[in-house]
Amino acid sequence: MTFTFNPDKYKELLIAYLPKLIKSEVENEQALGIVEDLMHRERSPEEDEVYQLLITLIEKFEEEYYHPSRQNNPLSMLLFILEESEISRDDLVSVLGTEDLVNNILNGQDKITTEQAHKLGEFFHLEPSLFIE
């Protein structure tokens, strides 16, 4: 038996699931829940397409979020450390200076300078190079 791909059914699934780039742990957990549901049943061709799309989005997020050092991305490294530790944005103010500066760095508006990287390295007891591009 050959299944044919139904674009209308696929469109309905896309509307139901609204797949998009995953940018947070919460969004990742939601996508994982959908994938798990789809994983444990026989999928139509349209469901399989959504399943594969979600897996790709999850893999991209997890590669960037859980393995930031592979990308030599200082912001990803800092966000990863904050997520995994008990340290908050407020704690970084005492290290870097001002709340605005911390917010700009964490939002990707400002890059971490060499001086800031040394302060972060000292604060986290890590090599400052992890915070330098």
C-alpha cells in the first residue's frame, strides 16, 4: 500500500503544532512531547514530515544550548552556565558593573570584552577564553 502526501492535511498539522525555531528549554520540552507522541504510533506521511521537522528543530536547539563550547560562542557559554548554576542575572551585575550592561550582553546586543571575559572567568573559576570570540 502506497501512501500519498496530502498538502492540506500537512497544512492542518502545521497549524495545529506551529513548529518554529526553539529558543528556550520550555519550547524544547513542548516539542519533545509532540515528538514522543508521534514516535509511539504509526504516522501518516504528513505526520512523519512534521515529526522529522520537529526532530531537526530539537537537534539544532540542543546542539546550540547544551554544547555551546563547540561553537566558540561566548554568549551561549554564558547562558549555558547561568542555566546550569544557581547564579542569576543579578549576580552578574556585581561582576560586570551595571544591570543594563548585563542585560545587553545576555540579549546579544553587546559582545563580551576581553576585560569582562577575565572577570567572568575569575567569577566562574573557568578559563576566560570561553567568553572570548
